[in-house]
Amino acid sequence: MLFTKKNIHRLGVFVFFDKNGIVDDYVLFMLESLKKAVQDLIIVSNCMLSGNEKKKLFTFTDKIKIRQNIGLDAGAFKEVYDDYQNYFRDFDELILVNDTFYGPFVPFKKICEVMEKRDVDFWGLTANYNSVDGFGYLPDNMIHSHIQTFFIAFRGNVLNSKAFREYWENYNIKKMKRFDNVVTKHEIVFTHYLEQAGFKWDVYTNLEKYHSSNLEENFNAYAYASFDLIQNCNCPFIKRKNFVFDKKDILYLTDGEENKKSMEYIEKHFSYDTNMIWKNLIRLYNTEDLYYGLNLNFIVEEQEKSSILYAIVIYLEEEKYLHFFMQFLKNTHIKNIFVFASNSKVQRKLENENIKVTAKKDFDSSKYQYIGIVKDKDLKRQKIFLVYEHYFAHFMLNALESQKYINGILKIFAENFYLGMLLLPESFHSDYFGEIAEMSNKIPCNYNSCFIKSNLFDWEIIEKDSFVSHYLEKAKYKYIVGKIYNKKSIAKYLLNQEYIIKKTYETLGNCNGYVNQFSVLLYHLKHTKRIQIPGRGIILRLYRKFLKIRYKFF
């Protein structure tokens, strides 16, 4: 259908859901852009709202429906259709939008003006093209090309058609309880259903390079190629879930840099305020997922000066390796270091070396913007002196190499406003390598040092075992967390990591890029004495006998 008149009368239907019932700024921005593109707007909230949050939505329309999140956004539209289907007839086009993406980086009104010149019956922002049915639910074993339903527009001939009416009249919300139900029984079949009814469609984003005649070559472009879509294909959004995809899924097709590059591009080339993205991500998702989703690793570049107020807290509890710290403290030129000792023996030894020990009551963390913390108690006890010596050198190089290095860390904080905590890299030698698998948090890191925003400072946390893990918990849903590396340690660090990864794969076997998880289990059953599982010998014998798969470590 090609529009023949200039003034197109549009209706917007916006579906909102937030687990905390909070309407964030990015939603308000989206609604403001949508409001300018339509003549009327209906908002459906799939969650309960407080009076203040409801008031935010009422600034855009008085047509607000609040319901439970039954059937997700498709269930919400089903109920809107039941209530307003006669009202739909007054409009040339209906735009159905939900809140699962950030944008638009181009106003919705301009997007609509571009699309109204195309001879289509319904359209969207992006699509998936014919691909293999990974769900195993579809009768012809393929996923047909389809518009992704977070944004989809229907013209009047579709809205008033028998096919459209019958689809929604027969749509059973009760059978759509889970996300995969809505995806497999609605999103990936709806476009094809309308196609079979004779309607034509298109998308705003130029996806030609991502459209292959080979089913196995097609994939969800917005999930894996967001940077290219935004930079080169006119894509006006980035999906929220991109930032928290499981890292293993992202590495299936990419090197994991898409989100970081996308954010940098949006900040430089659009007027869109990315603070809206940061605020929403930090509130909804834990720091560990965002660390991997945004590749929050930083290489510290030395800086001559810094005006940022900071303090370094060194909390000492052990005598065995105290001389390492005393040697550092007597030779360092780093300013604002405060030393604290937990027992009298440590305190006396420090004072005998003319190292000042500060009382906790005399330290005012509120005077500083950022605080670096180093603690000795969680250092793994090593029988061999050399093992610890290398560990100490590694973590101090990445924590307190010099005053210029500290200034570089402060610059990273200053350039990343929502950054609340910086971790240090773990060590890859001796027993420290084995500890990586046993770490309680998802981000492998050094447990003896970190840098934090001063409002996170808490003596009770510092005095706990594994204090870094406790700080990670405190930072969740408040800040993003990154990790710093001294560029002088990177070459060594990567080489050791490369060697360990290579030897691990040689031992476990490489299955087309994936480690066979059952084989990993068997390897641990055979070689890890600390794992005591009843019947492990039987498991090994049955595995050899019936599956006839042999690895060299059996």
C-alpha cells in the first residue's frame, strides 16, 4: 500500500514493563519522540505503577492501561485490540512499540516520513531472515523471515483486514506464559502469516548485507552486529538485552566488542544522551554481566598530574610477608597513603621502621573522591617464598606502581562517570591459577586490592575475608565495575593466559570450538582429588565401555 495523501494519521501503542515499576528517562525520551510522530497514543503498562511513575506517563496520554505481564507485549496488544479495534479504523497507520531498546537516535517522525514513501503494508526497524529452526517447534523446520516485533507498524489495509482481525481474535494469551512461547508462536510466525494473506513488508534499517539465501548464514543482526548497523546501516537503536547476553553466546560470532564500540559511536555522533542508557543498565543488571557485556577492561596510561582527591588505604594483618610491604612503603613516592595495622606486633614492626600507622578513627573517607585499598590477609599462604614474591610484584605493579600510575587510574574514573569500582587482574602461576575456578564472583580478579568511589568505603567490609567480593556485592545495581591493567604487565599476562588456554584444550579436546562438558566432568572426576563424588569409577568405566570415546588423559 502506497500512501497517496500527505498528512498521515497515525496511532501509537506503547507497551511498557519494568520489574521495579520505574519509568526511566530513556522511556520518557522514547515516548516524547513517538508522541511527535503520532496523532494519538495508547500506553499499556505490564506492571503496577506508583502514583509518581503513573504521572510520568500521563504527560503523554490519558489512554493508559495497567495490567499484569501476561503474554508479554503481544498479550498487551491483544487486550488493546479488543478494547480499541473500532478506534483503529480512524487511522492510516498504527505503530506498536515496546521499551526493550534504547533510542531512537533518529526521531521516529523522520523514520515514519522515510517509510511512508515505500509501497508496503506493514514495516519495522529490523528483521530476521530465513534461518534454521533452532527451537524445533516449526512444521517446516525453518524460521521464516520476520520483522522483530519491538517496533512494527501496520497500515490501514492490514488493520482493517480479515486476516489481522482473525489473528488477534484467536490469539490465546493463556498459552503465552513464557518468553519462548511469545517468540516461537507469535513473533517468528506473525510476519509470515501476514505475507500469506497477501501483504508486503520492509524494514527501515538497511540489512542487505545480512540477508543470505543460505539459511545457515542468517542470524540476528541487531544482537551480533550492533556497531555496524548503527554506523553504516541507519539503525536507530540498540537493544537493551545486547548488554547482558551471555559472553559465550556473543563470542559465537564476534570478538565481543560490539556494545562498547556502539556506545562510543552513539556518544560521538548522535545527540542522544547515553547517561539514560547507563542509568537503566546499572539499575536493572548486575555488575558482573555488564562487565562482560561492555568489555570493561582498561589499560592504565600514566598521567603527570591529577586534581582528583584520592587516598590509598593499606590494611596489614600478617607478619610473614610484612617486609614486602615495609620495603614498598619506605621506597614509594605515592602520596596520601594511610597504613593501618590490626595487631600490636605488626604495628610495632612498622613503627620500628619509621612507618606511620594511622588509627581508623583518624581517617575521614569523605575527604576523598576515590580510595585505593590494599590488604594482606587474603593473600594465599605459600610455602615457597618465590611464588609469593612473584605474586606480590604482579598485584602491586597493577595497583601502586607509581604516582603517575595512580593519576592514570583516577583519569579512568573521571572519564567513566558510572564506574564505581576497579578490580585488579588475577595471577596465573602456581596455586593462584587453580583459585580462578573457585572464585565466588563471576569476574576473576585479585582479592587483595581494588579502587572504589569513596561513598562505598566501609571498614566492616574491609575487615571481612575476601573483602573485594563483598565490595562487588555492594556495588551491584549502583555502579559499573571494571578491571585495570598496567601496560607493563600485559605482554606477560597474555602470554601466560595463552599458554594455559592452549594446554587446557589439548588436554580436554577441542570439539569445533566448544569443550565437551561431559568430558570436562570426567577429567575432574579422574584427576581432581578434592572432588569426591560417589560412583566416579563406575561413571568412568561406563563412559569408556558404552560411548567408546577415548581421551588421552583416561
